[in-house]
Amino acid sequence: MTIMIEDYRPVRSQRDLFLANRTPLSPRSYEELISYEIAWIDKLLAPLMDQSVAVESFDRFRGLLKDLIQKDADSPPPSCAFLAQEMTLEQFKELVEQFAVDGLTEAQAFPAIIPRLPIRAQMPIQRILIDEFGCGALEQMHTHLYCLLLEELGSPLDLDYFVETAIDQVFEFVNIFHWMTKRAPDIEYFLGALSWFEGVVPIFFKPYVEACDRLGIKAHHYFSEHIHIDHYHAQSALLAIRETAKSVSIDYKKIWAGAQLAQSVAGQAFDSAVELTRGCEGASRAKTFRLQVDGREYLAPWECSHREGWLKHGKVNRTREGKCFLVCPLHFSTFDVQTGKRLSGPATRDLTIVELPCAFGAPA
């Protein structure tokens, strides 16, 4: 039997890394993945590992973690209040669609950590995974609950659709767990990140449930189930650390760095996605595609405002002054890439083009 492996997949963004994490890769593509990932992780970890905080024991880590989670609870970002109290149904739909690349692949990176752990530490992690995958019942699987939410909001269920529209900060949140479980040199980063994440979710998802109640969304169970079950998952994550320490020597400073790393990446993803919903109010997201120009990334309508020509298959040209414009392949209407303003051709309406926030690998 011949196993077909894709010849080459360049990795230049978090979106590329997400796709590479889900694809059999050739040696050249794997080298691309590693090169991009190392530079990204080094940039994130360097300030965390340089800290002078002494974390010499499990009790010390647990105390720091408790303080970190309490700080998250006492000082939530403004984006949480906006979600709970002000976000419109259209904006909520946008937020849910942004995180669909996570919701539709829930915990799929986690099984890779199992063989790297001592056998006694494997058990509490598998207990978490049993719940994530619905204890064998599709109706309780967290990904299925996310699908029910998407269905009520009138969104598609196709992962490829969301891969085209999600911002890099959201991909970064998903990709960090692929690194921790598969390629991180030390298992401590995953154990710390999981402990923070399972501990903070009951706090982090509360504004989502409040938004569902306020907006009349019935398929809230993805959020409300996490609030209930992750109290137990937080205990399992801490148990995994204790059991690991019984079998091997572990570095609690790296466990603490993993917790801070997860907090930073998750917070940036949430804040960036909420900010995007503010800018996209009133914009149709039924058909959109990602447009990369000069190292920047934009979200553009799939169809031209004239006769629905497929802009995804159009060309980006440049004026003598260096400005870029998008050309519809059907009747050659042209639009400014940065503003969406109609420049020429039969189209009479501008496009709604949104610049996506910069992430690692993109210019500031």
C-alpha cells in the first residue's frame, strides 16, 4: 500500500500551522512547521522563563495558580462585560464562528500527551478526555454541542469554512496545545496549561451563558456544560501533576510557565475575536475569504457587489503609487484592498473589507 503524503505545505502563519497540524506532511513541510513553531514558541516563552519567581513545589504552584485564576475572576477584561451585557446576536454569532476552529476540533490534540506521561498520570488526563468526547455518547460530545450552537445561529458546520475566516490569534490558541502535547520538550508546559485552563473555564464561560440567556439562545449547553464539568477537570489536572511527580522529577517553574502561557494566548485570542465582532457589526459573513497582501491579512466578501462574481478568484493588482486593488474576474470592477472602496467598473457599491489583527509572523 502506498501512503500519499502532501509534497509541500509552507508554514507562514498560524492558519498554516493549524492546517499542518492536521495533515500528513512531507519532510520538507515538517521542517517548515518546526522552524515556524520554534520561533513562535521562543518568543512566547522567553519572558516567562526569565522570571525570578521561585516555584519549587506543588503547593507553591497550586498557590500561584489559585491567585492567577482569582485575578482572572476579580479583574475580567472589558471584552467579557461587552459579551455578557452588550453584544448583539449578530456579533455573538461572529464570536462563535471565530472559535469554531477550536469548538469543532475540541481536545483532538490531547491524546498525543498520553504516552508521554507516567501511567498513573495518564488516568486523570484520560478521565478528562472521556468527558470531552461525551463518554461514548454523541449527544454529550463537546464538539456536538458546539454544532448545535452553530445550527441555532444559522452557521455552517464545515470546518473548512471557518479555517478561511478565523483570525490568527484564535489559531494560536488551538496550536499551542498541539505544540505542548506533541513537540514540547517537556510535559510540564502542558500540565501547567491544562491546570489553568480547566480552572478558569467556569469563570471564562460565564459571560457566554449570560449572553445566551439575554439573547434567547437555547443551545447554550456547550458553555453551561463546561462550567459544570470543568470544576472536576481542574481537580483531575492537578492530580495529573501530583501523579507525575511521584514517578519522575519535574520542573515546577515550567509548569507555572505553561499556566501563564495558556492564560496569555487564550486571553489574546478572546480579546482579538471580540474586537473583530465590534468592527464587523452589520457585515454579512455568509461568504468570505482571507486575502493576504504585503504581509497583512484581510477578510473580504466572496462575491462582488455587482453581479456576484467570485472575488476569491480575482487578482490583486498594484498602482504606480503602490496601492493595491482587487479586480473582479467577471466584469473587472476594482476595489481598494484596504478600504473596500469601489474604484472603477460597473459595480456601484463598495465592499466591506476588514483588516484582521496582526499575530506572530505578521508585521506590526
